[in-house]
Amino acid sequence: MTDSEHPLEFRVLGPLEVRRDGREVALAGARERTLLAVLLVHANEVASSDRLIDELWGDRPPDTAATALHGIVSHIRRALEPNRLPRDPGAVLVTRAPGYVLRVPPGALDSERFEELLADGRGALESGEASRAAAVLREALGLWRGDAFSGSDEAPSVHAEAIRLDELQFEALEERIDADLALGRGDELVPELEAFVEHEPLRERLRGQLMLVLYRSGRQAEALELYHETRSTFRARLGIEPTPRLRELEQAILRQDPELDVGLPRLRPRAVVRRHRGRVLLAGSAAALVAIAAVVTAAIVLTRGEAPLQGAPGSVVVIDPTLKQVVDTIDVGAGPAATVYGHGSIWVANSEDGTVSRIDPEAREVIKVIGVGSPVDLAVGRGAIWVAGGIDETVSRIDPETNAVVAELRLGEQDAVRPVTVQGIAAGEGAVWAVAAGRGLVRIDPASNRVVDSVGFGAQPLAVAAGHGSVWVVTADSALIRLEPRSLAVTARTSVGSPLDVEAVDDGVVVIASTGFGAASLWLIDAATAELTRTIELGGSATGAADTRGPGVWAVTREGTATRVDLGSGEMQASVETGKEPSAVAAGAQAVWVAIREPEP
């Protein structure tokens, strides 16, 4: 009987396990378990031998590392395919140049099943199917047996994946509790939520859920006491205030708002507000004037019989920052992922058709389309436009005088089947900087167009910025890392939640970080101390931010807004509807330019 007739089941949502026919497959030693964990992180992808050696031994592999790796692979094969003849090729752990690939069929990896159920549960909750959402999310959470990859997460890529999965577990828990709240449940959730808040005291969403169930259970005083304890904890440990959402929940409890009694409450402040796609912006003195101006502008537009202008997928919308409205749209390529202002033009990276579009800001039209890899990010510096090539594993240099690619640097291994994704790029502090999975931070000399140095972080880098005398990198293990540009020495490391992007702006360093429940915040970091000075809740899933002349930034959210934020006060000074799925924003030529990409399926 062949091994293929007894399919394997891989379980990583807890201690690493392999099962066949309900029985655990014995794995001999720690090295075997670590290597199998790395291969599962890269399931159905070729992992090069060099990369596997780096994962197992780091910067100091033994002289016999290649031979040792072959021996570890042989041990894993014997465990996974006990009936394989000695000279037969592996059917599960397959040799494929320049390394190995672990074949995992659909449904055989519990983490994949968990993510499918989480997406299904979220979709059901958004569609108002709370009962089905609760059941699906409970099924997803039931797959967990402990911390992800527990006992086998020493390798850098496994450690980063374990952090990601553990975060998703908490998100699934929060979604399931929301589903229970939508079904009117209260009392029975109190002990569970109290335990979770004690374990994760800085997760604001859990604290808000506990406040709500305490109120529903007739314990209004305890709900309000929890809010004040939350405020004290956040101020003492993070130097921040609770978000407007939690503050409004406190106010709703104080006034015994009937919306708190059933379902998921849709809280609305009682101050002057400007409504925006079901979300609400609190209106202080400056924001109130913005809201009134927006209403007047909308009235003028409607009297002309026209709808407000918005962007379609594959376009850039132009915002007049004085009028605070969209004044034009420009068609670009497919999947615009980044935009930047430089050399008198707007440049847009179109990731899905492998081009960069150059826009004349005066004529508001595309004047050149340049073919370049699979671009995902752009930077301006040293007389060039620099392009992060995404899965094309390259950094390209565009000469703005000739509109031509004049240099291309390959950061991945020449013969690797799995590309080294170049995710972000920045220019400044004497060099060009790229971050890439598997390479860390790479320093490029713009004079020679050569890679001159690199440094890893033990976790996947996500984005990079250069400014204020330092280089700044955010990583998948929730860190903002400050480096000295010449030595690449780490000079500070700051915890920043779940970072998505980083920008060096006039006011300091801004990190866009997910709050873990479908929203994001701007974290303002003091460039001199690398300490958090302020967080600003955006009320949506932020996708980008751009510096402006004077204090503040423009930030865009997937829900379809561009918002001007005063970083000093935290006030939202303007909010403009752009069209769904804005992916990037740039400011220049007396306008704000927002790229609109195709909605995710």
C-alpha cells in the first residue's frame, strides 16, 4: 500500500504535529521539526538550500551544513513516506533545484483551513448573518491547540508566521464575540472576556466588548470603572488616550443609549458631525468648519445636477486641498500600488501590468508609460525614480530625463524559483534603501548602482523610510527599527502594534498600524528619541500617507477617503471621498494625488 493512499495532515496551530489516519507521525529531533516548520511556512514553494541553511544555523553555519541539511531532509522523508523505497524520489518532500518543496494538498494544513473559516465568518458577519458567523468562527477557533508552531518557532520565518497567526487568532476571537453581541448575548460572555482582557490588557476592542456586556448585564458602574481603568492603563503604558470609538461607548453607557441593548451598536457622537459612508468624524471648531464647507460644496454640486466626482479602478484622483474636493481623475494602469511626486511629475506604480505611469500635473494627463517589472513602491532621490520590483525581485532606476530604465539590480538569487519580494524602497541619508523578504534591509549606492550592504532583523521587513538622520524599518514582529545609515547599527527599537507602512515626514516619523479589527491608526514617533508621541485613529483601513507643506499628512483608507490630519493636535482637518480602494497618496504641485486600485475579490 502506498503512502499516497494515506494522506498526511499537518497541524501548526499549537505544537507542530503530522498525522496519518488519525495517528501522530513521529519526528525524530529538534532540527527535523524546525526544518519541517520552515517548509510548512513555504508550503508548495521551492525553498533554496542556502535559505534553509540560514534558517537552521543563522549567520554561523557549520562547514558541513549542506551535508547536514541533506541528512535532516532524509530523516523527514522517512517519517513522512515510510513506504518509499531508498532510491525512489520523494512524493511529499520533493527535491527541486535549488532546494526542496513540501507538497501540501488543499485542506491538509490547519492554518490554511483556519484562515478560510475566518474569512467566511467575517463575510457572514458583515452580511448580517450573525448566527452563521458565530458558528463558523467557533469552528475556526476550535482548530487551535496552543500557540502557533509552539516549540518549533526558532527559525526567523517560522517565528514571524507564528506571530501573524497568533494575531489572527485574537482577531477571530474578537469577531466571534461581535457575532455573539449581534445575537444579543451578554451575561455569559463576561467571564470569558475578563480572562482575555487580563491576558491582553492593551487590546482596546476586547475592553470595549467587555464594557458592553457588563452594561447589558446590569453592571453599568463596573462598565464605567473599566473605561477609567483602561484610560489610566493606556496613558501610563503607552502615553495615549483611548480612541474616539471607546470614548463614545463610555458616553453611550452614561446616557443609557437604547442602541446598546441589542445587536452591535452603531454609536454616533452628539456633537456637530459630518457623516461619511456610515462613519462619523467628531467636529471640533476646525473640523466643524470643514464639515460646513463640505455641506455647502455638496449643495452647490447637487444644484448643478452632478454627483461628486470619484475615481474608478485604475485611476488617480486629483484633490484640490483648498476646495477639499476631487477636481479631476486620470486613467493610469492596472493595479496602481504606489505614487510619488518628483521631477515636476506624478509617478504611479501599476503593479498588475508592470508599468510606471508619468503624469504631467499641469495638463493632468499621462505623458509616458514605462515598463518595469512588477512595481509595488516608488522613491525619488539622487536624480532618479527608484522602483521596488515586488515579485520581480528587482530594484530599478528610471532616468526622468529620458523616461527609461537605466539600471536594474536583482536582489534575489539568480536561479531561485521562489522570488525574493522587494516590498519597499526609500531614498535619502546618502543612499537608496530597499526592504525584501529574505534579504532584510539593503543599501544601494546610487553612484554605482550596486548593493553595498544589507542587514537582517529576524523578522520580515515590511516597509522603509529615510529621514531625520536615520533609516526606519517596520517589521512583521510589530517593531519600528531605527538604524544609523553608515554603520547600519540599530539605534532604537519601538513596539508599534501591527505596522503596515512607515513615512518620514516634517513632524517626525509616521507609522501606519492596524488596530487589529478592520481599522488603522497613525502612530507619530519622535525622530530624536524614537518614542511614541501620539496615536490618531483613522476610522478605516489605512493604505497610505503623504507629507504636506506645513504640519500634517494626508492619509487614505480602503473605505474610500482621503483625510488631512494635523499630527500636532490629532484633528481631522478635511475628509474627501475618493472612490473605493485608494491604495496610495502623494502630495505635490499644489494638489493631492490618490491612486485607486481594483477592489480585492
